[in-house]
Amino acid sequence: MRKLFGGALQKRKVWQRELIAGVTAFFAISYIIIVNPLILADAGIPAELSVFATIFSSVIGCLIMAFVADAPIVLTPGMGINAFFTYTVCVTMGLHWHEAIAISLVSGLIFALVACTKWCLRLSQAVPASLKAAITAGIGLYLVEIGLVKAQLIQRGTSSIIELGSLTNPVTLLAIFGLLLSLALYLRGVMGSFFIAIIATSVVGYLFGIHDAVPLDLNLSHLARYPELLLQADFSQVLSIPFLLSVFSMSMIMIFETMGLLEGILPDQRKFKKTFEGSAFTTMLSSLLGTSPTVAAAESAAGIASGGRTGLMALTAAVLFSLSLFFIPLLSFVPQAAIAPVIIITGAMMMQQLQNVDFDDFSEWFPAFLVIVLIPWSNSISTGLAFGFAAYPLLKVMNGRAREVHVLGYMLGFLFLLNLVFQAGF
């Protein structure tokens, strides 16, 4: 940021590139403003209040990325981790959302401890490159699945699990139009290609009456009640098995998802340490603000693909998140069919990490394969990680190459195996 404001102040193209990247990343992740409160509502958190927590935590996270890490990363309450928060911790394990907030806070503390100590480097060295690549690719495939569902290109099948949606569906046709336009602009190297495609697709959708019904009615007068969500962590069950199991799972998801994502999409890896630390502290703050943990949004890749290289991209996203408080109704004019193509392409970009997996070594490839397929197919990042990390040392032992596995690799594999065993009991 300092270099940008100093020597590059007059470089209009650089500024233009970063601003467009920030706008693109914001629009790619803007659905979280609506979707996150709706998911957390199933955990019992009032949607009309958690929308503020979602926005405030995103603003703070992006500001930290801008001024501390100087990284083109957008931090928001994460998809996947919010589902774990709601459907695993609260619905399946039966914990109250106040206890889930406490779990998020403890997990954030563990994340911060790892990020700010030598454990960050130790864990990074202990996790094989194939699993790191698999995490990014698996989350990418998860995004592709989300994008295809939003585009209504796939749906629950009648004679199969998944089947192709109707190609006469106006939403699907609009999404295909947006996908083709996004690809054409991106392949031609047009600056702001994704943002242009989102706006153009939204306009076409508006002209043809294709829009989404926004199920969340936000009234700024509810802001007066927002303090009801602040500092609501309940530690009364802190020594119970469900609480401890949830803390472990959530910590592992946040640490390894963030580590894998940043190593996969961060343009300048010299900024990894500060970005990783910033992500950890924002996670703790999000718990205090009353929402599920923030993560480095995979949709940041859309902004990076549009040219984002500095914290100015994150600062732009922070400003737009702030303005969204007053313009949430306008988000209804950006249909999911316009966002879906960017999510699909972003997921495809993340899946390029597959090139870093050794396909000639099955003991490397199969654990990575488990991570990649089980994240989207189980609709759970933690499940994919657990199977992959548990399988890796096991296959190395079977292959007579036990010494290739770091000691921490065995520990992580055992802990993830325990996680699966305990999870099966809930």
C-alpha cells in the first residue's frame, strides 16, 4: 500500500486495475451478505442482526488485509465453515449458538497461536505439497458445484443424485450467457472482465425480468439491536466432548483451508505470513462480533485474476462492504445467475493446483483425491480434510515409505481419524 500511494500514485492503470479487482472480488462474494445470515438463522442467530455482523467483520478483515498485510485478499465469514458452525455444531451436536460462538473464539485463538509462532512454518512443512494443492483444488471444485447450483445447471436428480437442469430455464440460459461473456472477456485479457460480465449479465437479466427474490428484509433500524450479538460466547460446555471435538475440527478447517488457499492464490508469497496472521486475528474478532468465523474468501481469486496485487483491492472491497449497509436492496438486481459464472471460473482456476499433485505416485495422489472429491460431495470441508489427512500416512506405511511422513503428519492423521470416529457418534 505504501508503494502504491507513494511512487505509484500517478500510475493510473495500476490504480484502475486494483480498484476494478476490488469491485470484482466484492461482487463475486457479495452473496455472503445475504446467504450467511440465512445459514446462521438455522443455528438460531437472528438474520436481521447477523447481517450487520457479516458486514462489519468483512469490513474489518479487508482493512487488516489492506493496511497490515497489503494483500489482495478479501476476508468474510466463510462458506463451508458457516455450514459447519450451523449444521454440525448446532444442529447435529445440539449446541446452542452461544456455545458455537465460544467454539469459534477458542478456534480463533488456536489459529492465532499457530499463525504467530513457529508452528506456522512447522505445520506448513509437515503438510505435503500434494495435500496443500488438494485443499485448494477441493475448495475450487466445491465452488464450481456452488456456481453450477446457482446457475441451476445441475439439480437434485430423480433417478440419480445429480442431473442436468433444464436448458430452457431462463435462469440457466442467463447464467450460460454470463459464463460465455466472462470467458470471452477474460481470455482476451480485458481489464475488469469479470466485473463487466457481472454488470452486463445483470442488465440482461433485469431487461428480461430474471431476478432473485431477496428473502432477507433488512431495516437499518435493527442496527440499534445489534449489541445483542456482541460478546455472546458461552463457555459452560468447554470441557464437553462435543465442544472439544468442534474446536479441533474448526481449528483444522480454518488453519489448513487458509494455508492452502493463500499458498494457492496469493500472488506474492512473501506476504503469506502477515496475511495468515491477519486472517487469524480477524477470525477472533468475527466471534466477538457475533458471526461464524471469517476466512480468506476463495472468491478473492476473481479479483486477483482481474489484476489485484496489493491491499488496495482489499481496501476497495472494505469500502463496498461498508456501503452495502445502505444499498442491500440493490443487491437484488444482481441475480445469482450473474454471480454463478464468476464462481465457476474462480473454482476452475483454483483447480489448476492439481498440477502440483504427483499423479505418478498413488500414495500421494489417492489422499489428495479423497480431499478433492469429498469436500464437495460431502458438502463438508472438514470431512474432506479428515479423510485425506488420515489416509496419507496410512498409504505411506502400506507403501513401505513411512519415513517420508513428518512426525506431525502422523499426529495430524491420528487426530483427524479420531475426529471422524467421534463425529460418527453424533
